[in-house]
Amino acid sequence: MPAVTQKSALEYAPTQFYIGGEWRDGASGQAFEVHDPATGRTLTEVADGTTADGAAALDAAVAAQADWAATPPRERSEILRAAYERVAELTETFAMLMTLEMGKPLAESRGEVAYGNEFFRWFAEEAVRIHGRYAVAPAGGTRVMTTKQPVGPVFAITPWNFPLAMGTRKIGPALAAGCTIVVKPASETPLTMLALAKVFEEVGLPAGVLNVVTTSHSSDVSEPIIRDPRLRKLTFTGSTGVGKKLVEQSSEQLLRLSMELGGNAPFLVFDDADIDAAVEGAMLAKMRNIGEACTAANRFIVHESVAEEFAEKFAKRMKALTVGKGTAKGVDVGPLITEKARDGVSELVEDAVGKGARCLLGGEVPSGKGHFYPPTVLVDVPKNARLMREEIFGPVAPITTFATEDEAVTLANDTEFGLVGYVYTRDNARTIRVAEALEYGMVGVNQGVVSNPAAPFGGVKHSGYGREGGFEGIEEYLETKYIGLAL
């Protein structure tokens, strides 16, 4: 098999919409550019959707819903399994596409393909395990039967930071449950989702079950779909601010919602922790996806007795990382997604330093092309620094200290967000106490990565609600119907 090149990867990805089983241009005939964040150059142009295009996509999903819901679970399962196999075959193509349009190094993109594709395999297996129950009513005389049915047409809005995985963990359970779906990918990274639609076309997914609309006018296209009475579910991954607006819009039709929103993950290191293991976990929790992840460790809260050792070892590991274009050999850290994103990270660092933080490493925007920001470690970070409350979304690690367990938990919970927290300790009793006390939907204990297709992913508080993955993931796309049987 010939090696995948930038050209061949781009040639695989369509640039039109996928609606009703057809590739088509938009109603306006307009297109928008997709850029390489490492160079700023234009990769290609894709169709720019309008309100009419969004309506056409929903029309197609609605038209296909009844037949897809009636499709035997085994057939739905086999289509998802076939998609899993095909994506695995195209690992290098998808990895190259993601690196080109999003910026992460190829090694990270390959990791995302492996992780994201597992949602297809997992939900292919779950498709045939949807079940209800049958019971005798307590009073005798009647029987209680429940059954699970697909919610109905779904609208999925996916972000730019994980162009494949954020799509697969919505498409997988929707299709497994018997729901049709319209997907609107982020305008920064549409090519991966269009390529994924091509995969489903290749494996024989019926027309209209999956529809993809790309647009640079997200709210103009999304709001009419959300307010349409035929839509039954909205699933969104993105910022809390945008999520709140979508929740307001969805209230008109009382849609079922899955909201995976912002994070402000604490990384707690106790005095009894294995410091080398904690540093290794910190590298994973902070630098996965260049720090552009809602699960990225945002605040390092370290016991005062080990803070200096942890900071020095962490800074040494961060310093060894190579920054550059993601397609180049040996690169560990690619560019941030846009110039605006990079400038936002820089402002947060400047704010912290201005308030008394010390910069052990990095902290300055490099010259030259691309939206690069160096791995940065800050110590003595004051509690009033903006990056202690705001999501950094970049390769910056602020370190602060604590003296007692209660103080550590209080600092960790002092945020409106509640997606994930990390804890490093060798005390088993403390593990239970702290994990239960942390106000987060997920807790990683002595590990820097919690994402797992077999586990429920999701948060509490302003990090949203609903779960993706695990046994719980398919329930988000099913309604429970009770049938009372008189004897």
C-alpha cells in the first residue's frame, strides 16, 4: 500500500455536504477555506452551508428515521462494525487529515483514530443489547413491561479539538440506538467528518441516516434545526457559553440534551505520591492534544513539601518537548488552532506573571509563522490569576501549593466547572475520601488519562450533563416506554 501523503489525504476527504446519501453543493454555491494552523496556508475549500442546507439535512434525517429505527439491531451493529474496520484501514489517512487541519502531531492523531474508532466497535456491540423488562405488578393482576425505543432524529455539533473522536462518540450510539443524525462539524476542522461520512457511504449505511453539513455560519444553520419540532435530541461538545445558548434554544421543543462543556481540571499531588509517576501523569494530563482538551489538567495543586521537586522534574520533561509542524518527524507539540487561541493563552500567562507567578519555562510567543506557543511551567501562581479560573486550552501548567487534604479538596472544587479531576496518592483511604469529595463527573486516580470508550464520559455543574461512552452512552439516545398489561 502506498504511503499516505498530505495530497492523498486531502484527496480522500470530500468538500461537499453529505445529505440524503448524496454529495451536493450548498444552496448558496459558496465555500470557505480550511487552513493549516502550522503555516496559515489554505488546505482546501469546503461547501458553506446555509439555513436551507441545514433544513435539507434534517429533512433527510426525518425521512429515514422510521426505516432506520425498524432496521434489525444486528444490521445496525454490522454497519458500525464495518465502519470500524474501514476507519482502521484508513488510520494514516485520518491521522494526516487531523494533523493538517487541527495541528496536533501525527502520533497524537494516530492515537485519536485508535481511541475514536473504539466508539464504533463498542456501540456495534451495544446495538444488540438494548433491552427492557417484564415484571408482575406488586398488586398482582397486571404486568409491567418496558421497552426502549430510539429518541428520533439527532443534531450533533462537534468541536475542532478532536475532529474524529467527538464525532464517533455521538454517531456510534445514535446509529446503534436506531436514531438518524445530522452532524455539523467545527468550521476549523470539517475535513475529518466529511471523510467519516465517506466511510459510511462505502460500508452501505442507508441514505439519510447520517447527514453532514459544513458551514462558517454556525448559529444561522444550527438554530433553525434546533427549533424545528421534528428534531428530538441535541448533542453538543464545546464551550460552556455556547452550550448555555443552545440549551435555551432547545427549551422550545424540550429536546433531549447531551452537553459536554468546559473544564477546569485540578491535578492534585499529595505528599505521599510517587513523584516520578505524578510527573508522567502530569505530562499526559496536560500535554495530550497540545493542552487543547476539556480534560486537560488546568491547575496543578501540589503539597508544599513536594512542590519544588515536582515542579523541577515537570519543567525538565516539558523542556525536552519539540515544538513544530505536526507532520514533521520528532515533533511533540504542534500549533494551537488559531492566532486568537494562541493570543488568549499568552494573555493568561502574562496576567499570572503580572500578579506574581514565576515562569520556570516558556512563557513567550515565538517568532515566525504558525500559531505556536511553547510548553510553559509557572510556579507560585496566585489564586486570583485568571488561569486558575479560566480554561487555558494550551501547553501551560500553573502550579500552586496546599498544606492539608481539606485545603486541597477546597481548592480543587473552587470552580464552576466539574468535568474531571486527577489525584496522585499512595494512600488507599485518601483515594476514596478525595475521589468522593471532588465535585467532578470523572476522577483519575494515579493516571493522567481517563477517557475510555467503555466508561461514561461527562461532567457536572457548568461542565454539562449527559454521558458519552460506556453502557450509559446508548441510553442518551433511547426513550423508555412503559406498557401496562391487564390479565
